[in-house]
Amino acid sequence: MKVLLLNPPGSWRYSRDYFCGKVVKADYFEHPVDLLFLSGILKQEHQVSFIDCIVRGLSPDAALDAIMHASPDAIVFLSGLVSFHEDSVFMKRVRSALPMTKLIGMGDIFLEPEALRESPWIDATIRDFTSSDLLAWLSGRFSDVSTMDFRLNEKIVSSRPAVPARDFSIPTPDQKMFLSRKYKFPFARFHPFATLLTDFGCPFHCRFCIYGTLGYRRRGVGEVRTELSELRKLSVREIFVKDQCFGADRERGLALCRTFAELGPFSWSCFMRADRADREVLSKMRDSGCHTIMFGVESANSEILKAFDKGMTPADNERAIGLCRDIGINTVGIFIMGFPGEDEAGCRKTLEFALRLDCDYASFNLFVPKPATRSRADLRASGRYTPRYDEILDQSGIAAIFSLGGLPVSTLEALRAEAIRRFYGRPSYLFKRILKVRTLFELKMLAASAKAVCGGSLLRPILERMSG
């Protein structure tokens, strides 16, 4: 069969991958890692093509023309609560134009089965892009499928198996298919960059996060080595490791560092939990090319971290970020304001903590009741929130859709804007940030991000001088 992997068009810069649908905050486009994984799985038995309408800037009409030209037998398309109102309109056009083509959806909106029940134009949905179930479904081996919802004889078949085994194996993804220079990452030092995923889900269970609900599975280090070797052949030097917690297994993290060092030089960045960051691990990461780590600090309030099962304290984050500063690794602090029950004083405590931590970058977000999370279930059970499959919900935390903590939406959004302004508007911060730039591409990305966040007026003259 001819199978098309599709990131549909949209009126906003949507990022829909890995069950996280959001509007991108700055000038960057990430690879859809779920489609990347499926490229290797599907190429075992089918002809595979890929169209990223967001990155290519295709209008709905141009996107439909490109799809018609590909004439696929099946389309795996991304969607999410943030964009389903647009995606459904476009994919219905695709259904009308290609009535015999199978349509398979994937994204946060499809983690629960009601979206399939309410969308008769969709044939199936995927909950695990590391599984070979799609191959079984396409060949009609329906009894072998356990990680998809699908229609069969006018009924919906849905299964929710137990948490899968801890290890998994997939064919090497077709990185070349995704290696467009139009993809950008805010912390990259070289271009183009590639995205690498060495595990699936997360072993931790924060109540507000999707990834802990997916189960946790790991790829073999040898399999990762094979993919890194392919990236070296493609002359890729910059890598975004999209594991939700690099080094969750300490010894495996050290083995991955050795692999990076042996096959490099690579330049890379990742997510990590503060309680997994010790001096030896961080030193090995730096020596193997890691230059930036993103930490989910979330809140300065220990009570909130405990209530939402973060399993850490503010002191843990302070220690880890301090270690990174000593060792020479840049840090990104990810903060959330407006947790259910949090007042304005709590939000301001987090803001002041972010200023004191003095990370190299900070991402300020408002609490979002994400699909399939325990927080969403808690709010539903309490009667404070009645979610719908068709609601518009942006996981980026850019804006508050409603108030869950007693604070007006306008107050929450004003607090986020103040946090951004105070963090990035400090002259000392701007000076330090410019001094730490290592490549011209990194400077260009810094200027583009600054422009998106606060207009970029301070960095634009410097960029113009550097670029000649």
C-alpha cells in the first residue's frame, strides 16, 4: 500500500506531535516524532511518503493538491484538541476527494475513544506509535491489534491493555525523509538538526502530564547507536533528544552518553528531572556534547509539587540548575502558574523563584487540564470541569481558557506576561545570553525567539552587525 504520513495545514503554527497539541510560541518547528517513528515501522511493508503542511506553509487547497498527487491508500494524520476544529474540516475534504482512502488519526484528542465515536469519517486512531499494530490493522489482522481504536462491522473496537513491557524495538526511522532545513529548534547550535527518541512515555506520574499515563518503555542502546550512525552519514551534528526524562535509568543514561561521545562529535539538548541530575551524570553529558537541559521546575510551592505528585522539591531544582551552571550546561526552567487552588501569591512566588534560579531560558505556562491526565479526571470528578472531545485546548499554556484556581483569566494571563517581561527584560540577562552564544545560527535563533516573545528590538541591531 501507499501510506502518507500527514501533518495537516492550519491557520496557526500548530505543533501536534507526541500527544501534545499546541500553538508554537516562537520561531521554531519541531519534527513530528510520532510520524518519524512510524516511517521506519511502515516501510517494512509499504511505500511511505510524508507531507508536513505546517512546515511547508501549505494552504488547505495546496495541501489537498499535494495529497491527491501522492494518491495514498491510507493516511496517518496528526491532530489535537488545539486544532481539531480545523483538522476535521480539512480531513473531511480529503475523505470526499479520496473516499476509498483509509484515514487514521493520532494525537492527544484520540487518547480517549469519544473522538472516534463522534467522527464517523475517521477509520481508526493510534495510541502508541512505537507499536506494529498499524501494520496488522492495514493487513486486516484485527485480532492482533491492541493499541488502536477502529471501526469493524459498524462497531468500534477499543482495547486498553495493561502497561506494556519496559523494552521495545523498532526499525530505524527514515531520518532522511524528515531532514528539512525548515525545521528549527530554539536551542540548536547547528542546522539542520534531527530529533531522537530513545524511549516512550515516562516512568514518573505527575498528575498534570500525559506522558506518565502512556507506560514507560526503552529502546536498546545498540538500536539507538544504529540510528546515530545513520545521522552521522547524513552529516547531522545537532540533535534534540526528546525523551521526557533523559537518564531516568542512570546507567542507561551513562551508556547513551558514551554512545554520543564515541560516534560524535554531536551537539545535543534534552529534558531531564532535577532529581536525576548529579555531577557525574551531568559531566558525562557535557563531555558527550550536551549543551542545554530543560527542567520541569513547575512551581516554587512544595505543597503544589506534592499535591500533583511531582516527587521533587524546589530545592532539588535549585541544586540541579546550580550544578549545570558550574559544569557549563545551559538550563531551561519550565514553570506553570495557575494550578487548581493556587492564588496570586503562589503564582508570584514561582515568578520570584524563577528570577532567583536565573536559568539561561525560562518558559512560563498556565495550567492546562491535558487529555488523559489524572488532573483532568480529578477536575471532572469534582464537577469543576466538564471536558468535551471537541473543545479547543492549547497545551502550550500560552493562554488560560478558564479559571480553575479562583483567579480571573485576565489575572492569570497578566501574571504570565509579567513573568516573561521581568525574566527576559533584565539587562544583565541579555548581556549574559549574548556572551554565551557559540554559533551564528544560535544567534539567529536567539534573535528570532526574542522577536516572537518581546519584539526583539534589543537583539536585532546586534544580529545585523554579526551577519554582515
